[in-house]
Amino acid sequence: MKITILGHVCIDKNTSENSSYTAAGSPAMFMNKIFKQLPDNQVTIIAPYGTDFLAYKNDVNIYPKNPAGEKTLIYENITKAGTRQQKAHNREAAKPVPINNQTREIIAESDIVFLAPLTANYSPEYLRNIFSLTGSKTLKVLLPQGYYRDFDNKDNVHTGSFKDANEILPLVDMVIVSEQDHADMPALSKKWASKYKIIVIVTLGEKGAIAVTSKKIVRLPTRAVSVNKIVDSVGSGDIFGAGFAYQYQQTHDLNKAGRFANELARQCLYYTPNEIVINYQVLIH
């Protein structure tokens, strides 16, 4: 399966439940770690980055091949009891990669295209151009967390509003959000599913998730992990999203995709991002 993740990469400075570290971050990098452990995937990340990211790039297939400057977006994350405080630095380095013949080819050949920004830099016009290149069977998935972020002059991250929702949501097939992204995300998800005829997945932490379509709501329960056993929860929502879209593209079954994604996210809670090891046989049974 050819998978493209469009958005941002970043350098994460994380203090989480039982760990503290600096590592490559972003939904793109978390999802890439998972897809590399699932069979028959070819993953490309399209994202801006600087020379300070080269130490974290390793064998990641990221376009463009060379950094655009010196700086990469940096996120500081402090997570305690499931609550996260954030700062974002170097936001001027988060401009989207220009659309050219190479990006057009990557997008056109994709089975799944994820849009996973960390800031709201990806405009509706840019995305209309990008998604016009996809085939009829391409699954287009939005993780909109970057559109829900505002920043103050001290680089603190605050919850904002998805200002371009009316223009961006009609361009995708599926949206994966957290209940924390909006004061009443379940109600908003019903509105989106009905208005745009898309699938909206709302993650609910230890309660699992729900899948909302224009016709029904499907509950996707999970087995909770006790807080004292969680090594690191950073990126768990992104990992859930990766697993859900991967399985849904193959089965077109919301329940199967939900079981797969919940178990995948659950397994990863026992590791830091650099140490994640998944048990594929458990995922498919």
C-alpha cells in the first residue's frame, strides 16, 4: 500500500507520564513508525524541515530530500495525568512544501493520503490543488489538530477554532479527531458527517472511540490501560488514526478498523516512541 503523509515534522521535547526525552515528533513521524511495522507499505512524508532535523531523519522517506533551511518546528510537550501543556517554536519554518512534479507524482500514486498539520499553514487553495491529483479509490484522511491551535507571543499553544472547516472538510473522506479538540466534539462530528457525507472518528481516550456517519454512530470500545502502566501517551491518537485508516482502506468495515486501531494504540502505550514494537498477530485476531 502506498501511503503519503502531508503536513509537518517537528522536534519534540517531551516530559510524559514516566519518561522525558527529545525525539522526532509529529503525527507523520509517529504514523511512519507504525506503518514500517505493518506489512507491504511504502510511506512518503511530505513536510518542511531544517538541518536541525537531519539527526532524526535516519531512514525516513521524506520529501524534499534536502532541508529547506536551518530550523524545524519544535514542540515542547508536558503531559501529566492525561493533560498536556505545549509550546511551539520556529513556526516560521512550517510553510508547506511547494507543489511540483515530484509532489504531484507522489500524491497521484497514493492509496491513502493523510493531511496531518501541526499549524494551520495548509490553505484550502493548496489542498484543493493537492487532492485534485488523487484517484477515485484514494482514501483521503484529515487529522485536523493543527487547525485547532492558536499561539501567543510566548509560543504557548492554545485551543483555537477550525476556521477553514467549511472549505477543507468537503475535500476529504474521513476526519479523525479527539474529544478534546472541541467543547462538544460528538455533536460537531454529527453535523460534519451529515453536511459533508464524510466519516468522522472521535477518539475518547480510555473509552475508545466512536465512528459517525450520516446514517449511524458506531461505538468502538477499547481495553483501558491503568495510568501507572503507561510509559508514554504522546502520539497515541496519531497511532490510532494510522491504524484505523490502514485497516478501513482494506476492509471498509468500521468495527474491524476500530478494533485494529484501538489495540494498536493500546500496545504503543507501553513504549516510548523510539522503542515502539507492535504485535501484528494480536492486531489481526
